[in-house]
Amino acid sequence: MRYSLANHPLLLWLPVAALMLAVWLIPLPGPVHATTRKLTLNATQFEYGPGRVQVNQGDRVIITLTASDVVHGFYLDGYGLERRVEPGVAQQITFIADQAGKFRYRCSVNCGPLHPFMIGELVVRSNTPYWRAIGLVLVTTAGMLVHLWQTGKHKSFKEVIRGTN
Ligand code: CUA
């Protein structure tokens, strides 16, 4: 009686599937490209410059907040950061961009008629799905190679189909 994985392809794919699940679920030791990002954000009636900021997940973000006309505020959705900034007195805001996604920053001090429209956007790019996707491709490729290798060990394909044990 011959026992081969090729006769039981499911037995082979079980560990492969388990590995794929592990690659997807295991927490990574930390964001790969995390770095320190220093940004300057100037508040003026009625916008921020720049109005859109992009960082990577895990980055340490240091924002130097300035106001060039009247008193403004800064409130970052999702992170719950708030700061008030007076002209001529720069404020520094430091945080770790640990949540991926798009977050609005808005003025939190009534600075004039268009104050409610003083809104910017922080984009925190997630970098983990990228590495997980690469891991999945590697595991799948390895699984297919092993499967082909096991199947190829048999001379007759019919033998494999019939099952010779
Ligand atoms: Cu600026 Cu309100």
C-alpha cells in the first residue's frame, strides 16, 4: 500500500491554508517604513496650508502649527488632537500615526464667517496589507510547487486519479 500526499491533495492544502491564514493574522513587528515626518501647517482665514497631508502608518508626525492672521484652532478627527494657535506663536503637535485612513483636521476656534469650512485632510497610508499580500503570494506559490512536485512523482496520472492505495 502506497501512501502519498498526491492521493490526498486536501491534506497538502490544509497546511498551506493554515499558513495563509497565519500570514494574514499574525501582527507584524511594526510598520516597515515608519519614520519621523516633520510638517509645517499654516492656518489662515479660511484654510490650512497645505490642505492635504500624507504620511505612512506608524510614522512619528511632528506638526509645527502656525497662524498668519488671527487666532485659529486645529482639531484632528480620529486622533482627538486639539490645539489653539495664535499669530506669531508656533505650536508643536507630536503624535504617532497609528491609525490608517483619512482624517479631517478642522479649525476649532471661531475665526470668521467661513470658519466652518476651514478643513484639511490627513491621509495615513496603511503599509501592512502590502506585505501581507506578498506573503500570501509566496505561500500560495510554494504550495503549488510542492503540489506539482508531489503529483509529478507519479508516472501515471491515471494512477493518481484512481488512487492506488
Ligand atoms: Cu480658523 Cu476657525
